[in-house]
Amino acid sequence: MRTIGLIGGMSFESSAVYYRLINEMVRDRLGGLASAEVLMYSVNFEEIVAMQKAGRWDDAAARLGDAALRLQIAGAECVLICTNTMHLIAPEVAARISIPLIHIIDETAAALKAAGRVKPLLLATRYTMEHGFYADRMARNGVSVMVPGAEDRTTTHDIIFNELCAGVVKDESRRKLMAIIERAKAEGADSVILGCTEICLILDPNALTLPGFDTTAIHAQKAVDFAVGNEKARASQAA
């Protein structure tokens, strides 16, 4: 089993989901009491948020690049940035290490294309929806991303930062997000990207009026694929 390196804490609410999902997936694949070999570097999210608000993306890249390098030195054999927004500076982070960085946008695009979905609604933070890096990378993978209107972008961003990142889940906010999805469906969206790693706390991707793609689960699955591959199948053949 190869060791997974996680850059977490953005927020720790979703980082806990990553840890649970990765270990559940390893147990399901290998059986018994199997669990993952995981290293996590959890940053102080308050510092990262301050950098985001000030547009200090170079500082954020240096901070996460340092975290990635520390994970590699500690023995990680791949790295995941456990947040969609900070993939804005993923190229700079990847340049600091010599091990693979498993990219959440690429893996989500692959999942969409495998399901025949090419026009998803992106629900995410304002940075992810408005900075263009997400849509541009999706476009390079053959996926055309839709984003909500300005008011709906503000609503989604506020739900993420003011509620979900603080562990608060409100039915009223769920209804607001569902209404945003309905408006996008009427405008031609064929699917929904839960494009913030906290959105899985409030929306079930299997209970939406459009096919849902949970980036947290997709990212975690790819980490497990990297770590154990077809280990269960090899074990069965050896037996």
C-alpha cells in the first residue's frame, strides 16, 4: 500500500470527510480491518482565508507548497489538496514536489465524461466559480461548466463559508441550493458538480434532480486507486 498525503484544514470539516471516505474505501476493497496509510498536514484555515480575501495567491501557493513538500519528506507518495478552491494554485504546489499531485478538477472531469455529462452546474465558493481556473481546466477536458447568476453565487458562497465550514447544516440553505439547481436545469444544465468539498455535508449527490458529482468522494476514490490499485483482485488471484 502506498502512502497518501493530504493537505487538509480547508476546512477541517471536509478534511474529516476525506479521512473517513478514504479509510472506508480501503476497508471495502481489502476487507477485514484494513485501513489506509495516510499522512495529513492540516493548515490553519483562518490564515488561508485571509490570503484568499486579499488576493494573496502567491503567499497561499508558498504555504501549501511547503505543506506538500513536508508531506513528501515525511513519506507521502502522492498529494491531494483537500479543497477545490486552492486548486487555483495547484500548478505551483505540484512544482514543489516530485511525487504525483492528484488533481480534483481532472478527476471530476473524467467522472463527468464517463457518465456522458458535459454541461454541469458548478456549485462552489465565489473564488472557484469566478476566477476561471476551474472552468478553463474543465474545458481542456471537454466539459463546459455553467455557474449560477451573481445573486446565487453569493448565496452559495455564504452558505459554504458562514455555515458549512463551521459545521452548520440548515434545511433552509439546502432548499436554496436545490432552487439554484432547478434554475440551472431549466437553462440546460445536465448535471451538478458539488465543487466545494463541504457541499457534500448538505447535498446528497444521489438525491438531486440532476445527476450529482461529489468532488470530495471522487478525489478520495482516486487517492485509494493510487494507494492500493487492484490489490484485492491480486490477492484473490494469489489465493
